[in-house]
Amino acid sequence: MTDKDYITGEELGNKLLQAVREMKAGQIGRVTVVEPNEVAAARFATGLSQAQFAHALCISRRTLQDWEQGRRQPSGAARALIRLARKHPKLIAEELAA
């Protein structure tokens, strides 16, 4: 590394102070919007927790987490249930209460 790769303590302090001023003024440097996938959107529509939704679908909470985070995809039958849950969220909530 060369001297150009380093900044002085004063430069760092000035950059941090400027960042704090921008935050206080409501200036946000970056906004990240994450759209939920179909599984998470279906669960949100029902208003159920992950544990409740997984129980209603007769799957483990871990499986639901994998689906919501995109690590795995639901099978055909599970995908059909997810679509039903998204279109008719009360059905899933009623199933849980039964």
C-alpha cells in the first residue's frame, strides 16, 4: 500500500462528521427495497408468524424459512397451497384455528 491508500485521522473525522450531518438532515445515502417472494407474500397476507404458517401447511419452520429466503423452492403441491394462501389468506388462518 502507498501513502495514497491511507487517510489521516482528521480526514476520517471530517467524513464521519459530514455523514452524521447528512443523517440528521434526513439525507439517506442508499435505500434498499427488498420485495418478498411469493411464499413470504402469501404468509404476510395471512398475518401469521412463520411458525403458524408452517404449521398450517404441515411443513417445518425451517423449510418455510428456506422457501422465503430463496434457498429452496416449494414442490408442485406446496406451490399450489402457497398460491391459495396468497389469493385466499383467510382459508389458511381458518385451517390453523380448526
